[in-house]
Amino acid sequence: MNNWKNSFTPARKLLYCGFLIFGGTLCGIYGFTANRFRTDEIIFLIIGGIVAGISLAMIFCGIISLIKEKE
């Protein structure tokens, strides 16, 4: 079981980084194209998108670990 956790670490890092970039980019694009936000508000939107991406990655990691436990 310990060997499985060590082999899953690079995949977990890729999952977190992918969702982090996806969430931040999506909120950044929305903030810049809406033309109703100031720059500081767009930065807060991007930070919120990053937090949302990390939480979504945590959910996916939990689902993956539950699936791996049943195998």
C-alpha cells in the first residue's frame, strides 16, 4: 500500500496543478472579458478560481483513492 502512495504522488501533483491552472485561467478570462471589474477585483477572482480548482482536485483525488482501495 505504501508503494502505491509513492507512485501516485506525481499524478496527484499533476492533478492539483492542472485544476489550479484551469480554475485561475477560467476566472481570469471571465474577469477580463466582462469589462466591469477593476484589476484588483480580477486578481481576487483569479485567487478564487485557484481555490476552487484546488478543492475540485481534492474531490477528484478522494474519488480516485476510494476507487483504488476497492481494487
